[in-house]
Amino acid sequence: MPILVVPSATAARLERLAAREDVPSHVREALRTQIVRVPLSGHTPADPSRADAEVRIPHTLLVQVSQWARDDAYTLAYLLRGAQLYHPPRPVYERPKELDASLEAIRRAHEESEYARMVSWTPSQRAPAAPYRLSSEVAPHAVAAEHEAWREARSQLSALVNILLSMGAVATAVWWGAGSRGAIWVRTHH
């Protein structure tokens, strides 16, 4: 059954209807019990047209009122004017306590192992005074990587020079073939 959020004017009109004695008891009782005023919270959208609470009413109740009342002020179209479907907020996920306890135990064990590693010192480890090995020899893989990088750079540079020379040769051939060389370089004496 869909629940609607109705404007405060419609809710006030329905509350006045629930106070009247000429309304059948089942409609009056349904109006008193099923109209729910919910104070605005952080989950409700800020809408200045709503006063201090949103009013939720089941759609079937509005249908009952419109079927009972033959007045134009209580037609279903009039009661639904300005109403919106109520969408309940999504439930907030809360992690189980066992998961929190397990994560805390893992974090604590990791911290303890890190601390134990930091405070224990064995002779096979490097001395704290000289944490880095100073050596003039170069690792063979670094030399090979440098040679490969230089080979790739030469290949790219060679391709660039070839492109530029080809463009120059084509431009010269077009200039020569168009017959432009005579007008620029040769002077005619009259």
C-alpha cells in the first residue's frame, strides 16, 4: 500500500474531518490512527512549504474519504493535489561487532609485529649509523638499462631526422619541378 506525504493544508482538512460527528466511525477512526505526523529530521529534504512536520497518509485512506464524502473539497483529485510518494530512507549499514573486534585484533597484531621488528636488532641487519651501502661499482642491470634507453633514444632521433630530410627533399623537388628556380635565381639583363 503506497504511503503519501500530503501538504499540511490537506492534513489539517482531514484532521478537521476526523473531529466531525457525521463521519462514519470506521472512517473517523482510520483518520485518527493512520495520519502520521513525523518531525523533520536530517533525512527529510528541506522544503519551506512543509511546516515543522511531514504528514504521511496511506493512499487507501484518501480513497475511503473520497468515496464517503460527496463534497468537492474531498474528491480524490483534490486530496492528492500536492501529495508525493513517501520513500523510506535506506537503512544505515552497521558493521557487526564481530567484524570490528576482528579488525581491531588484526590491527593490534600488525602494530605489535612492527614494534617487535623495530626494537629487535640482529648483526645481519645493517647498522643504524650507516643505513645505506656506499659503493662506487655500478650494478650490471643499471648499465644494461642505460644502454637500452640510449638505443631507443637514438632510434627515435634517427626517425625524426629522416622525416625532416624527407620533407626538405619533397619541398625541393616540388619547387624545382614547378619551374620556380629560374625566376628566383637567374637574373635577366636587358
